[in-house]
Amino acid sequence: MVWGMERIGSGIYGPYGSFPGQQERLEAIERQMSAEKNAEYGSLGYAAFVNESIHKDNGPLPEDALPKRFVAKQRYNALGSLLLIARGVRAVDEKLKDIIERLEPGVHQFWPLQIVMPNGDEYPVQYYGMMVLRRLGSFRPDQSDPNCFLGQDIAPGIRSYSSYGVSKKINAGLAMSKAVFGNSHLWREQELRTPTLLLSDALIAEIKKAGLKIPKHFPLKEV
């Protein structure tokens, strides 16, 4: 079984806050680059390239580009094991990181991420930034319920699809090819924008076994 997860919201899965100094650090690196080197990162430059890469899981990125310290705007006594925080940075606690790396060693990028409360206290659980680096094309619109998704051309021969909403019924109408996703456990789809993350039954089972809290997720159709 495949499970779909939409973009994570607020609360214990989406704490509000910022990465103090991160943008300034990226801009300082950009200013030190030659015009030719900076041009390698597109028309927006190095800093925007890094932010977009993290937000869209387009890594991997070098260590000095990654945000290392997140300061929450309010105090949280408990956080989920999977977070989406400022600038689209995805984070997981150490238990979830260990599960993912055991199932898919070396596939995704992780780095230590300190989470700090407004008074300066460090949150007492180790978190890691994460980029999901497996991209697959397993969505099958022709075998899906047309009432569950919409699609449009974004370039000649390229389509982009999205589910109509977040519900068990809608996700159940989205068909995913088992021949394509095979033994994958965590990935993003190339053409299906939402659900944002796809998780295997084995990964969900390990998460439940460990008693970890993750955002809402619903089963999809396998074909």
C-alpha cells in the first residue's frame, strides 16, 4: 500500500519561526562569488537557488548552504516527528531519521538542525533537516478517478497534476503504479504535486511501531 501526505500545516507539525542569519549568510556567499560562478545558479542567483532547492527537494546541497538553527516564535512542549518549518525546510526527529535510513540508506539528505524556543532553550529532541531526493513517475492519471485530481499543461508534453483536496476518499482515487515505485519507501512524484510526499506501507508500519507522530496521511490506489 502507498500512502499520500499533503503539505504539512501548522501546530506541532509546522512550528512558526525563522532561521536567524541564514538568508544573510547565503547572500554573503553569493557576493563573494564571481559573476560567472553565480550565473551557474540561474537568473535569481545562489541564495534563491538554495532556498528553492530546499523547498522543492532539489538537492543535495553542500553543508555550508544548509540552515542549522531554527528559532520558534512560541514555545512548544511537544513537536511531531515530521515537521515543515520556515522557508519550506522539512525536518525529522532522530527516531524517524533512523527508520528512513534503515529502509533507504543513503537516498535522502539529512543534516543536524537545532530547534530553539523563544527564550533560548534548546528543544530536548535532536532534529535533522531532510530533503527527499527520490523522484518517481508512478502516478497513473488514466487509471485514477477523474473526480479526484486536476491537471494542466505546464510545457509542451509536460503535465502537472494535483489532488482536489485532503481526504481519504480523494486520495483513494489516485492510482500509483507498483511497477514504478517498487521497493521505494519515501519519495516525491515528478508530475503529481499533491500529495506532496509518498510513503510505503513498510515505512508507515515502522512509524506506527515506534509510536511516532506524523501529519495526516491516507492510502492511495495501487495498480
